[in-house]
Amino acid sequence: MRTYIALVHKDADSAWGVSFPDVPGCFSAADRREDILPNAIEALGLHLEGQDAPEARDITDIAADPEVAEELRAGAFLMAVPHVTMAHKAVRANISLDKGVLDAIDAAARERGMTRSSFIAEAALNEITGRHEAA
């Protein structure tokens, strides 16, 4: 999984804006701070879908970029954003879990009309992308 560095900024009375110095033309926005990462992951995935992913520079190199450095001085910040790709191909995996955890997974999957595998995959993606259901 490749990780890109995003530049996050916010002007008064606006949403959080996200851009990717290494992925020109890829932008995202979020009204709430907790939605910045999930929205950025989604935008990055959609922007790069079907394309060869460009090289991702190190955070030090991004911060040294004069345009980025100017944004940082103005209050922006940098955030690591994983590029989560979907291969749309199921692969069998053998994992070990505590029996009680497995029972809880099975119960939660049944409640949602899901298989154990789809529940685990969705839960893992939610964790990776920062999308958590509000309690």
C-alpha cells in the first residue's frame, strides 16, 4: 500500500480543503475535521482508479517544496493518506482469533445480513480509512 502526503488547509467559513502535491488534480474537502482522512482516501482512490499510481515523495521532501512550505506557514498541515486499492478478487486467508471475538464477529455479521468474511473486510477497511460509526 502506497501512502501519499496530503496538504490540509482551512480558510475561515469554509470546509477543510485537501490537496495532494504528488497527485496533481486530486482534491478533497470535509466539513468536519474527523472526515478529512476518510474523504481524502476516497478522493485519492477515485482519482487514481485505473491509472498507474505516481511516485510518492517522503514527507520531508513534500515539506521542503516552496509552495507547500508557504501553505504550512499559513497554518496548513500535512497528513499521510493511504492509497487503498480494490483488486475485486477474493483471496482466501487463514487468520487466528480469540473464540469470544469470533463469536462476536459472527453475531454482528448475522445482525447485518453479512458473511463473516465480508464483515471482517468491511471492519478492516473502516479502521484503515478512519470511517467509524458514531456511537
